[in-house]
Amino acid sequence: MRLMRYIGLLYAGAIMLTIIGLVVIVVGASLVEGSGMFMRANAGAGTVIAIAGYRALGFAYQIVPAAILLGAMIAGTTLARRGELLAMQAAGIGPTRVWGAFLIVAISFALVTAFAGELVVPWSIVQIEMENRESLGRTDTATSFYTRQVQWFRRNDLVLYLPENLRNDRFGHPVVYRIVGGVLQTVLEADYLASDNATGFHLANARVLDVATSTFSHVPSYPLKLDATVSALADITGDPRRMRLSEIAKLAERRTLAGFDATPHTVELHGRLSHPLNAVALMLVSAPWALHIDRKRSLAVNLGGGVVAIAVTLTLMYTFRMLALGHQLPSVLGAWGLTLSILVVVPLSAFVHRKLRVA
């Protein structure tokens, strides 16, 4: 138990050292890059420090899988250079105990990462946007994309244009197009669109244009069969990065019911789940190589190999994500593609290591 505790603490320390180092480098570089913006906005030191702290939380969450991989390389090399791996082997201690310590630490960091992704990171994004808006007078581009006002809706053969915000469960001055088989049949205008609860919706003071006959008619209350709720039509915007998993799932469902693309929201939802598992999977890939007793070469060489592995991992992650956002892959695979790829590499990595070690 003491041996596992010692190895676990060494591995956890290597991970924390990696996270702190990468966070300081990246956040410092981003602050230097944005120094001109801070000067133009006449931002005080408190604002700069606050933004740096909030950014550090988000970036630390993103780099946990990379830190776990690099931490394994650092801890394994340290044990090998001290001769401790060789001493364990001479004492008859198998690699299972060492691997077990690494696995426990990796799972612990994965759980903390999952908690941070659910609570800490959304909070930090909200705080960054608040500082940007109140202190710097600017808005986040990604948030503007997610929260932009949506006006077009499609349900079955109906296409609705709702140009005004919702007031008292009513949409003001809507326009409804009925399209069947790709042919426009009817155009309806009204003073407002209201929900009838059990009976669906109705258009008040509707003007109906029959396209085939080019004739107008006036209907005081035009019933509209629309299997959607008011929230499905109105509450379909929001930044998924600022939400919890349950909120993202509900938002994606509402967007789907309203006929909108929910791919970015689904990718974000499953990405929250797959991100912590990527950390554990990367540890399983690197463990056979990190805990090899002959790893006495330069630590810089080992870190270089880890950086290459991280570059490949990031390339795969963004490739799957972009293909999913471009509707070339299922949205679920856009988030889980990297995890599945790493899990495929785990037994292959162990097999190659065993062959090279025997040779």
C-alpha cells in the first residue's frame, strides 16, 4: 500500500506540474496577445487578473488528458532514472501494482474533470463574458452564434417565420408557408400566433393566400395543427458551453422538435462525457512505455514523444468534431470518435511494447 501511495503521489505531482506549466504558458501568451485590447479598454489590473483566472480554469479542464499522458512519461522516467523500477523488479514486485497506482490517479483526475466540466467551466465562461461585456465592452463570438435570435421554423409541411420575440405566449405578426411536395400551396399572415394548449395553435386575424388560385381570404381565427410546444418554438437558443448536461439535452431536444440543427449541442453534450474518459484511455496507452525499466534516456526525449502523441490526439479529436459538425459523421461519433480510437490503440500499444521488450 505504501508503494502504491508513493507512486500515486509521484504521478499526481507530475500531472499537476504539467497542468500548471501549460496553463501558465498559454494563459500568459493569451494575455500578451490581448494586451492591446486591454489598453484600448483602459482595463484595470483587477480585470486582467480576473479574466486570466477564469481562462485558466477552462484551459486546465481542456488539457487534463494531455497532462495525464505527459505526467505518466515524467513519473515513469523519474522512477527509471532513480533505479526504483529496477529495484521493484528485483524485489519481485510485478508491474500490476505500479499500473494500479497510475490507474487510480488517472480515474481520480477524470472524476474531478467531469465535475469541473459540469459546474466549474460553465461558471467560468459566464464570468469571462461578464467581464468582457462590463469591463471591455465586447461580446464573445461563440456565445453570439449560439444565442442569436432565430426566426425560421419548420414542422412537417409548414415553414414559419416569427419575426418578433415571444410575448405572453404569443408570436407577433407571423407568416406561415405550407409546402407540399416541394410546391408552395398556401401563405398565411396574421396579427399573432397563439397557443391553444390542447388544440394546438391558432392564427388571429389571418389573411390566407391560395397560391394555386391567387385568391385571398380572411379568417378571424385560423386553426394551425402544429405538434410543438411554445417552448419548442421560443426557447431554442442558448450557449451549451454555459449549461449543465441535463440543460444541454433539453435544449437539443427542443431544437430538434422545432426543426433546427442540434448537432453542435449534441457534440458538446457527448463531449462532456467522453473528455474525462479520454484521460483514462491515454494513461492506458502510455503506461507500458512510461513504466519500462530501461527508460533512462533524457527526460526531454520522453517529453518530446509525449508531445507528438498529444499532437496526434488533438488532430484526431478536431477531425472527428469537424466532420460531425459538417454532417459527415453522426454527432455522437464526433465526440466519441477519439475515445474509441484510443481504446483501439490500447491493446495494440501493449502488444508492440511486449514484442519490442522481448526482442
